[in-house]
Amino acid sequence: MPREAEPSLNERAFVLQALRENIRVDGRAFNAFRDLQITFGDEYGVADVCLGKTRVLARIFAEVTQPFPDRKFDGIFTITTELSPMASPAFEVGRQTDQETLLSRLLEKAIRRSNALDTESLCILAGQKCWNVRADVHVLDYDGGLVDASCIAVIAALQQFSRPDVSVEGEDVKVYTLAERVPVPLAMLHHPLCVTLSFFEAGEIVLVDATLQEQQISEGEMVITANKHGEVCQIAKLGGVPTDALVLLRCVELALGKVSELSRLVSAALEQDAKNRNAEGMMAELSAENER
């Protein structure tokens, strides 16, 4: 089974010595994220997120289907992940790696189980028709920070996505095209984001948004999911060195600050995308008037 190339002994010693001297190899502060870039596609619900060299594409789909028998008043929301060999030689087509399983479970708990999306708003006809919303996560390039980038991509895509409008007459459901009616945004209850913390020197050194090299050298990781309101949705300690209670509280406080920063960046990207779409719509309308 292919695997990622491990850092050499010299690289490991160099990185650890630099950390002891309060220096990261890429020059960032210990609590700093890499550069975050969020772009949206021409269609609704496509978000391309670059976190340093890590790149993740999230795409939202919606279709009318039948609800689960035990959840007659709820729609369906699922998240699927795909780790392509293009992103890393450690990923294979058709074989789910431990990394992919872990990513799927963390995103599931962070977004779906925290009720970020109001599934009751996806109900069309109780027990008969509902919306099935699916978020596909494609990892295009991998250099650490996979959970953080994937969570940002899914949340940004969900906020930007708009489903087609529907009307109900008796038991007949009509789905309108985008040309017939303005699409309806999804009802989001909150916007959880993940922050991954890596531990070194028996937990004495804590890094935010570790690169792949730092991640391979680290002695343990912790994923904290929270929203901009200061509500912690999940704390996942993925093995490694034990964490002191005081260190855990400092990590939570640090993560809450980072989630607020990321939320502002996502909101700014969404506002810019909305302005661009409005400008394009205005230009199309003006060109149509000129043609008439």
C-alpha cells in the first residue's frame, strides 16, 4: 500500500530544534493559519478553498426524494469525501484510507450532527417528498490542514448554495427552474468551523494549522470545532500524548479566536461573490436592453 514519504532524521531534528527556538520552518507564528483563499464557481454551491498548498473543492447537490420512514418531517443531508491520488501518493482510487475515514467522521460530527443545516426546512411533503442535499468533498492537493480546509469548503458552499423553489398543490410537487423563480438559500442554524492543533515536546508546544511535515513529526493532534458565537461543537483528541486540562482550556480559547477570524474571511468571500454576481446580472440586463 503506498504511503507518504516520512521526514528524514535530519529534517525531523531541524524542525524540532526550530520549534524549541520559537521558529516555524515557514516563518509563521505558532498560532497563525496559512494564507486562505476562497473562490466560488459559476454555479451555486461550488467552493474552492486553498489553505497554503492544501486545496479542497466542495460541491453541493440537491434533489427531491423520499424521506426516511422514521424522520418524516426532515430532509436528508449527507457528506461524501474523495481523496484523489492527484493530491497525494498515499491515496488510492477505490480504497478508503484511514485518513479518509477520519475526515468523513470528523466532518460528519462537525457539520451534520451539530445541526448546522436545518433539515426540517428541507421537508416538502411530510413522509412523501423532501430535499436530499449532498456535499461532495474532493481533495485536490494535500499539505496538512485537511480537516480545516474541508470544513471551510463545505460551510462556504452550503452558505452560497440555493436550491430550486417548489410549490405544492395537494400531493403534486412542482420544482421550478432558476429562470422561473429565484432559488431559495439553505436554512443554516450556525456555521461551525474546525481548527486542528498539533502537539510537540510532550504537549509543551502547540501549533495551529500544521503543514504535512509538521503533522508527521507531531506527537498528537486535536480537532476543535466551534462557531463564531463561541459555542464548542466538538473536541476530537486523535491519540498521541496526553493533554493537561489547563492546556486543553488554552487550546479551546485559541480555537475560538481562530474560528472568529475564519468566519470573517468566509463572510467576506461570500459578500464579494454576491457583488460579482449582481454586477454580472446587471451587465446582462443592460446588454439585453441594448439588443432590444
